[in-house]
Amino acid sequence: MTLDTVKHAEQTSDTPQPWAELGLKQDEYDRIREILDRRPTGAELAMYSVMWSEHCSYKSSKVHLRQFGEKAPQTDALLVGIGENAGVVDVGQGYAVTFKIESHNHPSYVEPYQGAATGVGGIVRDILAMGARPVAVMDPLRFGAADHPDTKRVLPGVVAGVGGYGNCLGLPNIGGEVVFDACYQGNPLVNALCIGVMKHEDIHLAKASGAGNKVILYGARTGGDGIGGVSVLASETFDDSKPTKRPAVQVGDPFQEKLLIECTLEIFREDLVDGIQDLGGAGLSCATSELASAGSGGMRVELDTVPLRDATLSPEEILMSESQERMCAIVEPGKVERFLEICEKWDVIATVIGEVTDGDRLEIFWHGEQIVDVPPRTVAHEGPVYERPYARPDWQDALQADDANALPRPAGGDELRAAALALISSPNQASKAWVTDQYDRFVQGNTVLAQPEDSGMIRIDESTNLGVAVATDGNGRYAKLDPYTGAQLALAEAYRNVAASGATPLAVSDCLNFGSPEDPDVMWQFAEACRALADGCLELGTPVTGGNVSLYNQTGDTAIHPTPVVAVLGVIDDVTRRTPIAFAEEGQLLYLLGDTKEELGGSAWSQVAHGHLGGLPPAVDLGREKLLAEILVSASRDGMIDAAHDLSDGGLVQAVAESCLRGGFGARLVVPDELDPFVFLFSESAGRAVVAVPRSEELRFNDMCGARGLPAARIGVVDGDAIEVQGQFTLPLAELRSAYEATIPALLA
């Protein structure tokens, strides 16, 4: 077979090429020919196809994502924003924290263990590439119906992959979610988040500058696994044939990644790199084009020097491979020897594969023959931009008119008790210990809060107890009813969860999971969610630092619920002042903060009791969310509360049950005169929390809430070994715990 060189491409303009099989459209292929003023070589076609894929280029979402920059709140805390591998924020005392959330959805359906494992590995390398030591991971997960046979295939594999990879890296898994809904059948959402810590001066960026500087590929050898990988899998809709695409799923080696992490951190300490990029989606195609595009010159690469696991790989396959545990560094010639010495010390393969040039082209050679000659920006940053048509769906009005508030509801103590027990033991509300017990939550010794707390919290300085908290949230049912409100509710809940633990919310990362962008209904949902998050972050003062878009999450014509998952990071000056959710001492006074209204649209109760989805989601008041957060943080810092738990899915009865079970003490609750007992227990009104106040602090706490205008109603006391709603029912903790803990193991037995 003749090598398809640049010279050959110039001479064979009419040669048919498999552009459609690689996921390109006719107009995209035509544009590539226009850019190059000739047909692309096979290697160039491979690069453009993966880099212009939906997953890598954001071609359907760019026009809406711009709002995150245009409406960004002004804050001195933001050190690195959107556009790099991950955002970086200043958390004080000279420390910077980087965090990001990404998806590995389609690979995790095709091959659950490796799909999830390599999702963790990829996000960890993104954090590492910023110059930070990874310190924790989180995993928001969504699966199909809990009793569906395929959930038994996908969920255990995903959980084992997340736990296996993270545990082997020695990274604590401090939070996340597990949600079941039939809409995710065939399209599980496996989102992974990583947090990293560094000093301000240690920040590194992905750029290739300085003519003569060397391009070094280091880490694992390049193999045939992951050819096209997530860049292909995540850029099309699933159909019944997709599970046969197993070769496209990357295979991870966490022990190789651990060596890569320690090797890279030592390289950083000795200041040996001018630019660095991890190899994730699109592999070498991405790393070389992005480094060259962000730098001041060009790049020349000798592709035949790349270390391989499979000597039969073609140049195109090498460029498209998404084999894991690889990094690409730009190193000054005088530092190359020391760089290679450190790699050898850590048993990490390192090879000089090219150098930075003073030109403006990315040139790739194969055994002396030129196979790529492209302007790097056209590959990495100037791909297609689509303004896809979108419109409010015809069915939206009917969905919202199907009011959940009108559903038959329990009346009387016995029915309320049965409804509470059914809710708390339902798959979405029941204990997720079967999942989280497979994760090491406390390795490294700096975890101070982890599942099932409202947020995960890590100490980042042992001498001062400075720490950060992160929470992830997203409710696809709310977003289905109203994507604008649903997205803001996700933001508000994550913001509230961070504040409930005592940390001040600081910044946002998001993972936007939606159906096909070629469906105007889906694009309307996506546009509304982006507008909502941009507006909400501006009002809350929490900039979006980066994130991920995952589209084509649908099977045939059936899309998942729009699922914007929002991660909020907060800072706490002293982690010993953190607030747990547990009611851990008898006599503590229980206060309900915020306003409770009859808001049941999209609620857990409507789903469990009636299998219903309709009406409007709870209203959002971001001003109230800010006030509530300020009260929670101040009360935590000043010792006015011993416990706090936000109210969200399942309402008050769910939050109280979780806090009682966590602390081992019961609670006596009194229904306020102005509230119906059912609404009091099951409403999902936003902007609320339940707190446990020491009797000695009641006056001071009430004065603070009154002075700030935050509604605060005393609703009970921590007492006994049961949840007693006076005048209605009593639910012993032993019975509650048995029901709460039995559901998930029984489903997966």
C-alpha cells in the first residue's frame, strides 16, 4: 500500500476518501479541502475527523457556551478560566485549586468497567496538566430503571471501574450522585470530577513556544485500543449495534497513571517544561494541534518515533488512538536530559518525537515522508460552528399543565407514614452505601467530609486547616419540565450543599448531558440550560471555570432528560469548623430555614407514588440562595449550628431521615400551623435547609436570621430513637434504617 504523503495528495486530487465513515459531513470535508487547497492525506483526514467531532470541537454548543464568558462575574479568585485543561481559582494562603467535571457516557455503556475507569484517568490527567497534584475525585452517575436487567450489567461495572481506578491511584472519592431513571436506559451518564491543589506559581498551560524546544511524548505506549475513542463514540446517537464498538473504548492502567503523576510532579518541581498537555480525547491529534495552536510557532513531529504496543498500527491509527496514561511536554533542549532521567527513575517511557519550529504549520513525518502539513488552529480551534435550529417543543405546554400538585395525596397519619417509608426506601432516595463502600473515601488522610454528606471536603493545608468543599448536583426531571429553571435548580442545590457544610461557594464547573443536537427540541433545552447557568452564575458571583458538553445521549429518537450536572467549589478557612449532616446529640433544636410552598412538580414523591412527571419545578430565588448560604456559613464559623442538611429531592422528610440515620438519634417534629402536614414533609421548595441548633445558641441564631430577613421556624428537637411527626405518625429508626439500606443490594443481588 502506497503511503499517502502530502505530495501524493497534491497529485491525486480526485481520490475518493472515507470522510463520511469518519463522521464528517460533506460540507466539512469540502472545507478541509479549501483550507489545504488540496485533498487531505489519510493522516490529515484522521486528525480533522476526530478534532472536528462533536465531543472535541463543541461545534453545536459553542454559540451557547459563549455566554459563560460574556456574562462571567468579575472576581479576583479566578486565575485560569475557560479554554485550558481545567479552571484554576485562588483559595488563599498562596494556594490555587483546579477542578473540572467531564463525561465518559457512551464508552461506559459499551464497556462499563473500562469506560468508567478511563473517564477517571482522563479527568485526573487534565488536572495534572495544570500543574496540580490531584487530591480527590467525585462521580455523578445516572443509570436506567433500577429494576431493568441491563442496569445490573452497567452499574456494577461502572462502579467497579470508578473505584478500581481511583483506589489504585490513591485518590479519595468524596462525593457524587447515583440516580435511576428509565430515560437513561441505554445511555447511562458517567460524569467524573477531579480536584487538584498547587501553589500559584506552579500553574502550567498547554502551549508550544520557543523554536527548537523539544516535543516529548511520555507515559504508556500507544496501542490499538481507543481508536477514535470517545471522540467518535460520543459524537453520534446510539443504536442497537453500538455495543459492538468495544475496540473504540480505551483500556486503562491506573498503576501506570500513578507513576505518570509522580513523574510529572517531579518534572514540575524542577521547572523542566514550557508547556504540557495530556492525551485524552483525539490522542496525539489533539495534543500536537492544541499545543501548536496555542503557542507562538509551528511544530514538526516524527510519528514513527512514537513508542507502540502494536507495531502494525498505521499512521492514521496512531494519530487517532486514545490509549491512556500519556502526556506531551514541550522542553528546552538543555533540560531534555534531566527530563528523561526523571522519567527513567519512575519507569515511565519518554521519547523526543519532534520540536517546535519558527513556522506556522503542524508538520508530521512518517519515516522521512511528510504525511501532515496543516495550520494547527484549523484543526484545534477553528472547526465548524453550527447554529442549530431550536424551538420550544410542542409537548412542553401539555407536560407543564399536567400538574403534580393535583395528584391524589396521602391523608392522615397512617398514609403519611407509608408514603414517607416508600419514598425513603425508593431507589433514588435509599442508601447508596453499596456503591460508595467500594470507594476509598479517606486515603491520604485529608478527607474531612465524604458521602453521604452534602458536599465532599478536603483539607489542603495541615498547618492552617485550610480546605475546599465540592458538591455536584443535577435533576433531569426538573430540567425536563423547564430546562431554564431546572438548570438553575442544579446550580442552586450544589451552591447550597457547599454552604451547608460551612464553605463559601467560589466557582463552578459543569457537565451538560443532552440528546441529539440535530433535534430542535433538544437544542432548545440545551440553549435554555446554558442561558440559565450563565444568568445564575452571574447573580451568584460564581464563574464557570470550564466543563464539558455531552450530546447525542439518546437511543433512536428517544433522548435522555436534559441533565445539566453542576459542580460548585467552595473554600473554608478551617475545616475543623465544618458542618456535618448528622443529628448527633439529643436536645439539639431543629430549625427549618426558608419558605415551604406547595411545590411538587418533578418531585421524588410524585415519581415514587404515581410514576408521574409533570407540572412546574420548584421556583428559584437566587437572592434567597445567597442569603441562605451566608447564614449557613456564618453559623458554622461561629459555632451556632451543629448540623445542617439542605432540602432537595424528597423534601424535609428525606433530609431529616438522612440526618437521623447518620447521627443515630431520632427527632420529634411539629407541623407549623400554616402548613399542611403533607406539604410540610414532601414539598421540594428550593432555598431551604434544616439545621440543628444547640440550645445555648438559639437566641443568637434567631437574632442573626431575623436581622438578615431569613425565615427560620423551630420545627422540633433531636430526641429518642424514632422520627415522630406529632399528631401524625412515628417511624422507628430501626425500621427506617432497614428499609433505607436494603433497597440497592436487593436490586443488584
